Amino acid sequence: MQNDLRSRNRERRTAWFIAAVMVAALLYFASQGGILRDLLSTEEAPPEEYADRSAITRRAVELPLDFPGYERARISSATTVLRANAVNWVVLRVPLWIPSPRGIEYSSFDLRRIEQAVRQLKDAGFGVSIAPVYWDGDSLRAAPSFLPPRAFFRGYRVMLLDMAAAAASASADALLLDGLFGFGSVTAGSWLQLLTDIRGRFPGSIEARMDSGFTPQLYLRHIDGAHLSSDLGRVTTLRKERDDARIYLQLPSKDEYASSVEAWQPVLVTADDVLQAAIQLISQEEDRAETEGFTLTGMQAYRQLLRKDSPLARAMSNRRQRGLIRELKSRQQELLPAAPTNSEPNAHRE
């Protein structure tokens, strides 16, 4: 009996020792990865912790059209608050002027300003996407309001290659193609060749807008990510096309623009009320394991995220904290051994 008692005490001490070692290892592992510090801090992890951004869950916001023209101090001030409010990715839009259905125009000077802004945003620790959008003097869209003729493709191809070169020069993380990519008057072979040429200039992620009426889903196998509005049925459809595709939800924007003194320059007139829709989108994305993040659009969302403790800032911070907790639990499961079952022999009993 005394031997049995000593054996049980020895087993108990051994079990407690193993548990203590595993907990210490887990805490060390979490602290080395930055997770523990993130859970205990209200600030985003330092930029160097996210050197590889290809697999992070995006909490993105679209920046104002005139953001690249801000002074460096103003950009620095904005990025500090955005990071504190759990934004880890930003989208820079490049307005393309469409004077007629025959062609598009854009400024190389604007591309240089975009490159400078990307570099400052990268230094601040954000993932950065560049996204061309269309302005016709009446509305700002991800695709023009008309179906362009085949002759449009020549200028369109040059534009996308220029965007790819600018994105590569600034080390942007992603190029988000406009909704026109893949339009039907050009052969699929021509589109696939254009993708090949873009990849020859830009090593980052090539992504497309794949809501109904935008880029056809057949190109999903050839790109790195798809962006959808909150049409969750469309997510299921794309998963059937390619089950390992990276899919991001995107809040539709209804901000209204008008021409400035120069017709080719859009200026904001009315900011759409997106607060409730933005909070709902964050919840929808979190509930669906098959999506990899979201993008909030519209000037109101941006302004909300420039305020500390705004409703949208709280929703973003809570989303980040829950994500970090899930990641910590996932790493815990990888690190800790499986619990022994009752059927397994007791290796310590003599």
C-alpha cells in the first residue's frame, strides 16, 4: 500500500511538472510570436512582426482618393490612429479618366505620388493594395458603365502593366484589378497572356473583383484572391470553382463624387452612411471560416477609423482580439500533446 501511495504521488508530481513545462513553453512561444503582447496591448504589433503578409487576415480600409497628396506628417498621423484601431491593410485607389468609350487616360505623375504613398504606408506597417477605378465625370466605379469595344483593350493593357510596374517599384502587396478585367469582347487567351505579363512585372498578389457582372469566375484559377460584396451565396459559388481560393468581403460604397475644376478629377460630394453596414460586414466575415478578411469602403468608414473609441473602431479592435485569441488557442493545440485516454496503460505505475 505504501508503495502504491508513493507511486501515485510520483505520478502526480510528474504530471504537474509536465503541465508546468508545457504552459511555460506555450507562453514563451506566444511571446516570441508577438501574440501575447498583442492580447495585452491596445496597439497593433510592430511592422516587422508581419514581414510576410500573404496569409494574414485582412482588416482593410479604402483610403480617400486624395490621400497620396497629403503631407508626410498628415499621412503619419492618420496611419498611427488607423493602426491603433486595428487596421492592418489599406487600399489606394487610382482614378482613371474615361473621356469616351474608346479609351482611358491617367497621369504618370499620379502614379509617382501613389508610389511615394505606398512606401510610407509600408513603413507604417500596413499591407497595401493598389486598385484602379473609373471616373467619367458622373460616377466613380470599379468598372465603367458601358461595355467597351475591343479597341479599348490596347490602352487598357498598357494601363494595367503601368499599374503593375508602379506597384512593384513601391513594393505594394497586392494589385486589385478593376471589374472590367475579363470582359467578353476579348478572348480568354488574351486575358491569360495579360496576367502572365503582369506577373512578369509585379511579384505580389494579383486579385480581382468577382461580384456578378464583374470579372468572370473562370479566372479565379489564375489569380491569387477574389473580392466580393456581402453576397454570401456568391462565396459558395466561387468555392465550387476553386476550393482553396482566398476570398475577401468588400463593403459596397455609395459615396457621391463630382468633377472639380478639371473634369478628370473627382471630388467627394456626399459620404454614404455605412456605419451599420460596416459593423455587420465585420460580423459576417468573422462567422465565415472560408473568407480571409474584409475591406471597408467609403469616406465615413475612414473617418470613423480616425477616431479613437468610435463604434467602428471598437468593432475592429474586438475583431482583432478575438482573432488573436483563436490563433493562440490554435497554437496551443499544436504544442500540447493529446490527453491520454482511459484505455491507455499507465506508463508510470509500477
